[in-house]
Amino acid sequence: MTRDVLLTATAGVLAAMRVTELEHAEESLARLERTGAPSHAHGYLQDSLVWLNRSVSTVFGSEPPENVRLEVCQAVLRAPLSAWRASASSHWLQFAYVDHLRDVAQNYGLETSPLRPDLRSPRARAEPPGGGGGGAVSAVTVIRSVFEEWARLLSAQTALDRIAEVFGLNATEMGRMFGVTRQAVDQWRVRGVPEERRADVDRARELADVFHREFLPDRIPQIVRHPVAALGGRTVLDVIRGRETERVHTYLRDAFAFTAA
């Protein structure tokens, strides 16, 4: 969707646009309501955040004002109980997200056109908001599952930001350190760190915290890029890539013990 469509298009124009991610998100949410399985919360959240993050970039640019992404992405918690769900026969999630995006955009001084559900429709009168799924799981349980999954994703993003900040890494260097592409790290930020790589990110985050505590911040980028004899002539970043973070901890303990002596 273009910026103009996101900010001003009518419900009729939006309804004519097929958004695959949001279709998948609706399906995942319906399964979550039927089964309560956390994997469906992940599916709902993952597809929703892909679309929401892309839409934020379209409206606000690649570097939006601080907290805008967080404000927009709060829609994932509100949408399951949105009035759009009761009033729209299809595309309800798309409407709910665009409506929320426009509210945020308007708060930042952008011109938008109102987009509001028709609460007078027969469907809205027949079904309470969030009641269209006929799910076997309570709304409270559904929202809690989504919130817990969102908190996990935010934690992963925070960890990646912390590692990049402390070690002074750009996106390409971050990918190289984890043995993946820059694009893969970008996907981790949006979709969450894959389960098989979470331990690697957690260990790198712990190591970043140690460096931040023990060294002057402006010296750390140089330190982690300098080959060290005790690490086999490798840099700290090389050792992290080899998944040997404990070896760095040992090196630091030995170095500090020698200095103290």
C-alpha cells in the first residue's frame, strides 16, 4: 500500500486490496481462539508485525520518530477485541490496523481521513466485538497469549539493539557475527529470533553487558575487533561467531586477575 492509501483511502478502496500477511494473521488468530496453542499467537503476531512495520516505514520513513513503531504495533493487542471485527464481514484486521495507524499518524501531525467501523450494521448488532470467531478459548487468554509472545519478540529486539550498541556493529557486521546475512538479522527484528538461535543471542547479550560494565564504552568497538593471542589470534567478534562466548569470559577473567595481581 502507498502512503496515500494508508492515510486517506476509503474502506471500499482498502477492501479491494488483498493483503496476504493479514489474511494469514486472521487465520492464526482464529486457530488461537479455537485451540489456545501459543504457536498460533506467534503466527498472528509475526504476520501482523511484518505488515505494521512495513506500513510505519511507508508513512513515516525508514527512521520514524521515537516510539512510533511501538505505538503502531500496539494494534496487535487491540485488534482481537476491535469493533471492526464485529462490523466488517471481511478484511476486518486490515481495517483495524489502518484505523489505528491513522490515529497515531494524526497524533504526529499528519493529515488523515477518518476510518471508523459502522456500529449500526446488522453484523455489529448481532455480535459483540471479538465475538465473531466462535472460539473455545476466552478473550482474556487469547490476549495474554498474544501479549506474552509480543513481549518475547520485543525482548529479542532489545537484545539485538544492545549488542549492536555496545560492540558498535552495523547491520552487516551483526549478521557476520552470527554467521547469517544482514537481511536475516533484519528478519529477526521483525519476526523474532529463531528458536535455534535464541541461546546465541542471549550469550552475546550477556557478553555485551560484561564489556559495557568493565570497559569505557568508546573503547569497546576497537577492543572487540583487535586480534587477541589468548583467543588464538582471533577477535572477540570472531569467537562469538564460533559460538565460543565462554572462551571470551575466561579470557576476561584471566586478564582481570592478572591486572589485579
